[in-house]
Amino acid sequence: MNMEENKEILALLQKLDQSNRRKVRIGRILCALALVAVLCCAATFGIVYSLVPQANAVLTQAQSVLGNLETTTQQLATVDLEGMVSNVDKLVLSGQQSLDESMEKLNAVDFETLNQAIEDLSDVIEPLAKLANRFR
């Protein structure tokens, strides 16, 4: 072998060494990424495992709420809304009529005569009250 062949072989060996070093570096990076991925999966599994009881409790409550909602919906379906509105209308009209009648009766009262009668009664009772106070 001559010198030139040795130089070519040396150059090839250097290129092979650089290539192997790059492959080792890439292998280490891939190994580190795989380790990070495994740790992330483990952390995710731990979080999910801790949230399962809470999710189960929420689902249980949701089932209860849905059951109550179904019962309420069935009850509302059987309600006669038109009849209720009709009854409310009748009640309002009845109240209005009673109020009108009461106002008519109040308007029919002669307050001046009533006041005069109260004053007359007061005039009659005052001497009796004075007489009753003397016997005490």
C-alpha cells in the first residue's frame, strides 16, 4: 500500500468516525425523548387514575339529575296549562269584581254624616266619662 491509499483510508475512517458519532448523538437524543415520553405517559396515567373516582361521582350525580329531570318532564306533560290559565283569569276577574263592589260600597258611604255621628257620640259620652271619673 502506498501513501495515497493510506490517506484515502484515513479520510474514509474519519468520515466513518464522524458518521458514527452523529448516529450515537442522535441515538442519545432519541433515547432521551423516549424517556420523556414514558415519563409523560406515566404522569398522564397517574392523573387519570386520580380523576377516575371524581368522574365516577360526577356521573352518578348526573344520572340522579337526569332522573329528576325525566320525572319533572313527565309531571309537566300531565299539567293542564290551559285550565290553569283559565282558572287564573277567572280568579283575576273575580277579584276585580269584588274590588269594584267594595269601591262602590265605600263611595256610597256618606263620610260627612259618619263624622257628625261620631262627634255627636263623643259629645254624649264625654259627660258620662266625667261622671264615671268622679266615682273613682
